[in-house]
Amino acid sequence: MAWLVLIVSGLLESVWAVALSRSGGFTRLLPVLIFVGALALSMIGLGYALRTIPVGTGYAVWVGIGAAGTATAGMLVLGESTSLLRLLSLFLIVAGVVGLKVFH
């Protein structure tokens, strides 16, 4: 259960990062509310998961999922570059996250 919560929390990290970018420096209410809610839920979930998952592994997986999810959202939704090197770098992040889970 802790791993599922950690994965959802990592995805929520992507949500709050994208909402933050859309908030216009905290001037647009809806993105700010999404940011605050996703941030709180993400942190609560991370805290829950770290009760049973070692902090080094849990935090690295959480950050990796958030980074990969945010980069993917940037490419698919926000029109950011999808160059081969960016995609390769994204693959390496995902491979690292999977490795941390497998070799836990």
C-alpha cells in the first residue's frame, strides 16, 4: 500500500508543479488552489509512505516520478521540446526510479 501511495504522491508532485507554472506568480486563483491542494496531498502521501519505505528510496522515487511526470506534461501539454536527448534523459530518470524500487 505504501508504494501505491508513494506513486500517487509523485504524480501529485507533477500536478502541483504544473499548477504552479500556470498560477502566474500566484495571481490566478484556480491554479493556486490546485497547487496548494496537490502540494498538501503529495506531502501527506510522502509522509505516509515513509513510515514503511526507507527515506532515501522513498524520497528519490517520489522526486523521480514528479520530475518525469512534470517533464512529460511539459512535452505533451505545454509544448516543450521533445528532442531525442530530452527523451533519453527522461528514460534514464524512469530507469533510475524503477531500479530504486526493484533493488529496494
